Amino acid sequence: MKNWILTMGLLFLVIGNVQSQTVIGKWKTVDDETGEAKSIVEVYEQSGKIYGKVVEILRADHKKDVCTKCSGALKNKPILGMVIINGLKKDGDEYNSGTILDPTTGKIYKCYITLDSANKLKLRGFIGISILGRTQYWTRM
């Protein structure tokens, strides 16, 4: 009986650890300049690729913001509900070959993401080569 309880406990521990080792989930974004929490982005998988959608805006004065600097179909669309990470493919421990949109500037960058730890997501957006870009760290919700 003790062995069965121990086995079940270890099984739940392993399952919980495996689930936390994925980029899929809800992540809190932070403003690079102020350190203030900005939004919650839900990262999800669809057709074998990774996407991220803004599901909550945390700053009260920005809840109804629209992407005025975006181009094309996203121009003047609400940032809340907007898909900002598009088409990342798994490549070892990294997800790459996709893009990320900065709704503040309307610019789209090449992007890769990796787990820095179980609850910390590292995003690198860049133009051309990854040296020409910036890195953000998001925290798992």
C-alpha cells in the first residue's frame, strides 16, 4: 500500500513537472523601460505551431488601446485579443521561424522563444540576425 501511494505521488510530481516545461500557457509581460506589468499573453499550439494572443491588459488606462501603428488588417484593431506571436516551430529546446508583433510600434520582428526556467520565458525579437534585437522575459501565470 505504501509503495502504491509513493508511486502515485511520484507520478503526479513528474506529470506536474512535465507540464511546466512547456511554453504553452499564460504569461505576464513586463514593460522593458518601467518594469511595470503590461499584459497577459496566452501561448498556445495550433497545427503544430506556436501562437500567442493578448488575453488581458493589466494597465487600466490601456485596456481599450488599438494598434494605430499596425499596418494591414491589424491597423486600428484592439490589442486585447490580438495574436502577437505567429507560427513558431519547435527546434530542439527553442521555438523559432516565426514572428512577434510589438503593438506599441506596429513593427513585426523575427522571433524565437525558449524556456529560461519552468516559469520564465525568454523571447528574442530581431531584424535580420538575432544580434540586432531585444530580449524580454515573461513570467508564467
